[in-house]
Amino acid sequence: MVSTPLAERLVQAGVELLEEEGLANLTLRASARRTGVSHGAPRRYFPTHNALLAAIAATGLTDLNTRLRRPAEGSPEDQLIDATHRYLDFAAERPGMFDLLFRHDLLAGAGGNLRAT
């Protein structure tokens, strides 16, 4: 994906839709409407719905990675328990994003190099 202000706004709109209305209501048109652009504008940056989903998932992976990489104190066991709590907190706080991250049927081959991320 080419990073432009509009592409970034479309992804942010998609993140908001995902978290407010769920995966079923997250479409290219809904992202365009929320961003205030024509329904065809997202296709310049995201040729398919799954390409937009991949870009949205990448933001969720970044958030999850940031949470898991925060330094933890204590023994290795304490650190593992802390990381587990952070992972579960992410799932509880962002259920739509958590669901999307594990929808391999939607994200496989969608771009964004998510498997490597």
C-alpha cells in the first residue's frame, strides 16, 4: 500500500468502523463515507476490500506488538504472566480487531505482509 494522507484516513476510518460496528459493517464504501470521499476513492489505494482489511489489521498488530514489548519486571514466569495479561487485555478491549487479526480466510494474500509482521 502506498502511504498517503488519504490512505491513512481510510485506514483510520476502517479501524473506527471495526471497533464501533464490527467486521460485518466494515466496507470500502463505509470507510469512504466516514472519510468524506467518493465511494470509488478507496480503490486507488486498496484494490480490494481484503487489502483494506490487511492495512487495518497491520495497525492492530502494531498495537498488540507495542503492548507485548513493554518491559516487565520479575522472574521469567512473572514476565510471561504479564505478557499473557496484556494479550488478553488487548482481546477484551479491542474484540473486533482481535477477531480480524485471526481471520486468515480474509487476510491471506491480501497484502501488507501480515504473516511476517
